[in-house]
Amino acid sequence: MRSLLPVLFAAVLSFAASAQVPEAEHWQSIQFRGLPSQEPFFCTPSDNSLVSADELDKLWSHERCAEFEKPNADFSKESLLAYRAGGDCHMRLMIDVLVDRPARKYLVEIVNIWGGCRAGGRRAGWLVIERVPEGYSVDFREIQIGDRDFSNDPEVLKIKSWKIREKLSGAPQR
């Protein structure tokens, strides 16, 4: 019986070690090229999305978009993302693009900071990132913040500390 106890203990230990433990998310900030949009709102997709070369050509086939410069991306090496956000006339955006390679997903985080103006405002633009591999998802998350909200909310404080870096231009973390 005594000799069976260590074998039994080892079997239980090896079973426990082989059990699947869910992986934590491994978000990593990636570089991107921001292309603020000067064209009318109808020259961009109606929602935040990954845009293919065919979809971009279809958008630019509209006669009202012909006079504007088409976003440039080398679709063999890069992916093009369209974003839009609404707010007030003094709104500003801080954008970060994250990837979790083990989970096979990208996240575009848009922090929309309202400026206290009563008139409406909106922003749209394009982001050029590394080519999104087949089978990866691309999600967008918009976080709306009023200037007065930049106080003691833990989520706001976390975002504020993240956004000290110059992400709107796609600059890497320092």
C-alpha cells in the first residue's frame, strides 16, 4: 500500500498539470498609420470596419468622392480600417490598435473625449495596419468620455494613463 501511494500521487499530479488552463489575453499595442478623412462622410463605410480593396473601390466609385484622395494602403502587406465617431463640436479622439495573437484577434480602441460644446460633431478616418492574417477577427470599442469625467472613475484613469503616449499618429510606445 505504501508503494502505491507515491504512484497514485504522481498520477493525480500529472493529470492536474495536463488540465487546460484558460489563457489570459495578451494584448500588444501595434503601430499604425492614421489617415484622417477629409472627404464627406458618405465616402467612408457606415460603420467601423476592416475595408478590402474591392470595398474601397466601390466607395470611391461614387461621383462625389472622385475629387478626394483615396486612402493608400498596400493590400498585399497592409490592412485598411475605417473608423467613425460622433460627439460634440470640440470632441477629440485617441486611438490605439491592439493585437492578441494567441486569441487571433485585433482590437481598435477609440477613446472619444467630448469637449463640452452643445453643437454636434463627428470624426471619420482610416488606419493602415499590418496585414490582418486570415482567421483573425477585428473588433472596435468606443469609449465616450466627457471632460468632467476625467476625474476619479478607475476606467477613465486607466485610459488616461494609457493615452499619454502619442497614439493618434501611430507612434510606438516609448
